[in-house]
Amino acid sequence: MEDLNARRARTEALETGRMLFAQECVFERGAADLSGIPPTRIPEVAFVGRSNVGKSSLVNALTGRKTLARVSNTPGRTREINFFRLGGRLMLADLPGYGYAKVSKAESDKWTELIFAYLCGRPSLRRVVFLIDSRRAPLPHDVLVMDMLDRAAVSYQLVLTKTDKLSPGELTAIAAETKREADRHTAAYPELLATSAEKGTGIADLRASLAALALH
């Protein structure tokens, strides 16, 4: 009976996520500094990760839109926090990537300051979706950001991206390594998700996880 109830609960969660992300999702605004961040009274989820980790592609896959979030072939191109309102129930924030070497230190520092100030000072923020490129596992800069989120007590969920680029064996090893790193951090959500925006892998599970945070 427990297994049956668990299957039912999972099916309901997946359907709730599907229905939420099928609703209208509109661009709210882009913010290049803290003064441009919009006020909101609905729960918010932020997507963060290194440059070129696939944040915009994942947002597009979640919402079923090909061009909702701009996908750039040039890492470090996104320089604003872009906000999207999903069905009046959830705000999605696509943050600039960090750690890209081909920008000036001053510009990189400005982006980093904006990202961290937002993450640590946003009362409506319910969770950070922390994207990790599955081909590389958590890099030292990723671990530094995780440490910062731990100190700020900001809940974050690690999500592997681009898993279609790996063999099943490689993915298993990377997932285990990433989970071990997550277990060292106090603010990390216990569930690790593996996704591919290109193949759709894990998208339904991530929708379900985020739908649980939405305004009902």
C-alpha cells in the first residue's frame, strides 16, 4: 500500500508541475542592478550556475517555449537578472552566469556582487536551482557559491545539466560525486536531479519540485 500511495503521490506531483508550467509565462523585466529588481508577492525561484551551464535552455524547456529565455552561444553574454512570471503563481529569475574568464575583472565583480546581493536579500526567494554541468561536476567556484548560500541559509537544489552528453556509466559516477559534495552543505536540498534540456530528461521531475513551492 505504501508503494501504491507513493506512486499516486508522484503521479499527482508530476501532473501539478505539468499544469503549472503549461500556464502563460511572460517576461517581467531585466535588472542590471538591485534597483531594477521588481517587487513581488509571489514565491520566487532563481536559476544560477556558471556561464554556459545551460540556464536559459533549461528555463525554456521547463516552460515549453523555445525563445522565452535568450540562449546565447557566447558565454558571459547575459548581464542582467531576467524575471519571468509564471501563471501569476511563481516568479522565475534567470541569473547571469559566473566564472567566465573572458570578461574584465571589474565586470565580473559587478555581476558577482549583483547575484549574491539578490540571493541573500530576496524575501520571496523560495529556492535556488543550482545548475552543474554534468560533464564537469562541481568545480571549485561552484563550491564557493554553495558555501556562500550555506552561510546565508538560502535553500538550493543541485541540478545536473546536459546529461545527454554522457554515457549512463559516466552520469552515474558524476551524480554520485555531485551528491557527495551536496551532502557536505547545510543548505543543499537533499534531492539531486539530472536533466537534459535537449532531450527533456528530468524536466517533469523539476517542474514537480518547483510546483510544490508555487502560490496555490
